[in-house]
Amino acid sequence: MADKQATVYVIDLAASMGLRNNARHETDLEYTQRYLWDRITTTVSNGRKTDVIAVVGFRTDASDNSLVQSDASYENICVLSPMSQFLMPQIRSLQNLLHPSHTEEGDGISAIVVAMDLIEKFCKKLKYIRNIVFLTNGNGMYELDGLDDITKQIKDQDIKLTILGVDFDDVEFGFLEAGKSPQKGQNETALKRFCEDCGGIFGTIAEAIEEIQRPRIKRTRPVASFKGHLIIGDDSGTSNSTLVIDIERYPRTMVAKPPSASSFAVPTQETSNSDTLQKIRSTRTYQVEDDNAPGKSIDIERDDMAKGYLYGRTIVPISAEDQEVVKFETTASLQIIGFIPRAGLDRPLSQSNSNILVASKTNDKAILALSSFIHALYELDSLAIGRLVTKDDRPPVVVAMAPIIEPEYECLVDVQLPFAEDIRQYKFAPLDIIKTATGRLMNKHRFIPSEDLQEAMNDYVDAMDVTSLEGLNDPSIPFAQPDDIFSPLLHRIQQVIRARATAPDESTLPDINPVLVSYSMSPSVLEGEEELARLKQVADVRLVPTKAKGRKISREKPLSGLDVAKLLEERTKAQRIHMDNPVPEFRQMIGSVQQERDIQPLVKQMGDIIKSIIQQSVADLQYGQAVECLKVLREECLNLEVFELYDSFIKELKSSLEGDRRDFWSRVRKEKLGLVLPSEDERSTVTPEDSSRFYYSR
């Protein structure tokens, strides 16, 4: 659970806050509210009841606070919103109150005292993070007597004071206001000294507005996911050399997910008494088919259902009693099962968020023992592999634990490792090796880069190298640090939600935060246009024209007396089947043959294409195409009663499959594309036993 916080925003509402300064299109108050609403809506979006907010306005037309009755110095100060959890009603109410007044009367220091009173009465002696945020343009009069007593009270109550001023000077930020009035300069100097004495934060609001553009990482109080024993050695209890350490496990990093939307009902005339969305309640019913029941289905209760598992196409029911029998019984623990060198762990094997393991805070012996274990791993540059069960009867997981030694703390950081069944084995053909159907290596091929192309690509990659670039905000750090890269999806949705919460009637959405898209495009300082142009030239990159749609192809009428059959025969002899479109071309050519002797060359061409597809396939990605071609070849050979050509080819194909390509034969066996049986052609002499032996023999 996160720490409780109480924050009071003290905002200047003087008449001067309604003026526009330094060529801004916004008034000082509107400019200040950029920061104010961002902070309030961020707190509201967290949804914590323990994060409470109050808002105090000073230099207001009226006076409304608990101290004004006893002291006139607290006049023109109003508690605009009392200390409470902020929700949409509080936001709507506060929006109607934030407007410039008609006076310059009212003391900002006294407003800080009112804020301190609100915090003291609400928090009492309870443990809260206490904040006061003071927002002003620095004009008007400030009562500076008695600041020492106020400073002491702020320190005693452990209040974090933040003072932000409109157009306040900040040399480090790079802003100095020209033509500043002497009164504002004196107030700014006094407020800065007061804030520094309180140990607070003082700055110009322009820097604060720029800072809120950077998404903030949500920090939460960690909750232990495991408290138990770290066991080194035999855990049966019979060995005296077993080491047992009391440990606790906490999450180190968590994935931040965008807020999910829910369905609500829009108010209608029947529900006009409510101006808010109505939450929808869902119900679920379960039905089974029954032809004799009305509607051909009957409702059943959830308690009447049982779990079933698909076994092929059959559902196998498993009762609750059977599940208890087969349940894998485990005991919560973390047992060391081995050690590996640090370099022996591949980062892609990590399957979870990282967690930290620390010794039990109340066990000094455990703290000393775990520290010794951590230092031993660190000195040997090794990782520990453990079997973790977070709770009794939960499935075990395997984790890798690395030592972390910092000046403030020591711990083990663990990530989950995969089991053997979690790893998928894929085979990919080498990109720089291409073999022919006969197994001969090719030195030149359109898929093999030439030396010129390889050199051009290397030059382009070197020109686009980002490792030498500087960070966006700090030249001393490398480019694209993880702390500077944010999820556009997550933070853009949150930005839009906050904007809609405060301005529901706006017709446009706010502009996307530039910080979110800063890494979406290549840095302008990178050079590579010349290298890219040379790469395109060497690689012969050309634009493929878009095919015209809807254009009809005109066909000329055949000339009278033309021997079409002879032309088709000559065309069949002259043309070859292209690998890009083998099936239609093979069907067309073999359908136009006039003599049996013309079939064999076409079958040979198709067979070579099938072999080439298999050999050039990346893993098994092109096996489906090869199977389709094989089906067409077999079908056409049977139709033309030349099954012996197919049998000869399939035997040759089987003998040519070597090494990694042997797995293609399982596709042939599955699709039953082996030798032709007498049931398919009566001239065949292949028996079912011969066919089975042909499928499964080496």
C-alpha cells in the first residue's frame, strides 16, 4: 500500500492574475492552472482514498477560513475545497471558483498558515506525507514578519513546501524576466529565502510545466509475494549440512498497463434525475441444447457443470475428486538446485518481471547468512538456480538469482526461467548458403548479396549508428536511455482522460506530449542520405507500379485456318514452368500436350521446382507450397495414365531428402502422396504393404 499523502494547494487569485504577460495568450491564472490541474487530476486518477487534497485561495473577494475570526490578517483568504479525496464533483466545484478577484488585498504568508492549520487538524499525529504547494505571480504585499516561527512550525510538522512563481527568475533553467517591478523582485527574493530555510523547493512555474510533460513513474509500496525459506542443500531434514535462510520476496519492476474502459449507460429521459453515467450490472446464464425443450435449450446452474478436456474430438470429463488425486502437491519454499556462470544466462530466457529477495528484517542470523551467500555469488561471478513454490500446492517455477550489492542494501534479483516444454525449436536455413536440387552450393544467386551490396549495407549501418549520440536531456549519458523512453499508448490515454475530466465540453483533444514521440523518428543529427542512395543503387531498388484496377484485357479473334493445336504444342515445348507460379502454368501446359513424349519433360520440370522449393525453404515455411505442387503433379499423372512417372519421381525425391529436410517426408506421409496403388490405377502392382514400407523405411 502506498504512503498516505495530504496536499494543500495555495493559489493566488488576485486581480493581477487575470493579466497576460510576456506575450502569452493565457492569463497568469490560466497559465498556473496548467500545473495545478495536472497535479490534481494525476492524484484523482490514482484513485487512492488516502491521497487527500485541499485548495486555498488568497487575495479573494471574500474571506472563508477558520482563523479569520480571531485575526484580521487572515482576511481575503478562502478555503475553496476542504481536505478530502478529490473526485469529479470536487473538480467541477473547484473549476467554478478559480477566477481572478477584484482585489489585491490578502497575504500569501497567512494563506500558508491556513494551509498548515488544515493539515494539522486533518492529519493530527497520524503518519502522512504532508505537502504545501504555493502558486503566485509574486505581485502585491507580503507580510514577512514572523517568518522564523512559521519556518519552525513547517519543520516541526515535517511539511514539504514548494513555491512556484509565474515568471520567477531561474538562472539554471535559463529564464530572467526583463523589466520586473521592484515590488515583485523583493517578494521573489523573500519567498526564495523563506523556502530555502524550510528546506523546500523554489522555482519558476515554467520549469514545473515543462517537467510535468515527462510522464511520472508510478511508485507503490511493495507487497511480499513470498515469505519462506531459502534452502541450500538437502531439504529432507536428515542432513546436518543443510542451510535454511528466512527470506522475503518483493516485486522490483511491474508492467504499467493503460487504464481499461468499462461500459456505462447514458442517461435517458426515464433516468433524467441522474446526470451521471449509470454502471451496468452483468448476469450470466448457462444453457445446453435440448430438442424437446421450449426454444430447444434448457438453463443449468453453475454447480451442475463439470470440467471437461478435449481428447481429439472427444470431451473427457474430469471430476473434482479425480482432480484432487492428480494434483501436484508442493510445499512453499525456494530451494537452490544449482549454479551457473553469469555469462551462461541468455537474457531472452527471462519469462517474468524481476523480483528482489532479501532476508527477514527481524532475523539477524538470516541477514548475515544471506549476505554471505550474496557475496559468494558476486565474487565467483555466478548465478544461483532455484526451484520456487510461492504457496503450498502451487506449481513450481525455476528462477535465476543474481547478486546485487549497493552501498545502501544487498539483495538477490530473480527472474523466471522456462522449462524445456516452454522452448520452441525452429530451424532456419542459412541466409548466405543456397543449394541446388542436386546439393551443389551456389556462389551467385539473387538471394546472396554481392561484395558491393555487402559493403554498401555496412556503410549505411555505420552511418545510422546511434551509440555515439548524446542523451536528449543530458549530454553526459548515452542516447535513448530506458528512463527517457515512455509508452505512448499508456501515457497518451491518461493525458486524454485527464483533459476530458477537466474540460468535458472541449471540441478537440490536447496535442500529444512531445516527450512521448521524441524517439519515434530518426534523430536529425544522423547522416546517411548518401549511403542510402548508394545502397538503393547497388541493390537495384525500384518502385513497383501499382496494377491498374478494372482494366479489361482485349483479346483478338483467332485468324481463320490457324492450327491452334500446333501452336499450343510449340508453345509447350518452348516455354518453361516458372517457380513463381508453378501450379497454374503446369496445369495449362500439361493440358495442352498432344503427344505422350511431351509429358515427361513437364513432369521433370515440376519435380525440379518441388525439390528447389524444399531446399530453399526457410525452416518449414515453404513446405505447404511444395505439398500443393506435389498434389497437382500426382493428380495430373493419374489423369493422363502416366503414374509410373510419378512413382519414379517420388522415389527420387525421398532419396534426395537429407539432413534437416528429412522432416518434409512426414508431410508426404500425412497427405498420402506416396506410390500409386492399384485402387487408383489398375496397372499398378504396388501392394498396401509395399506402400507402408515405402512411407516408413529409411
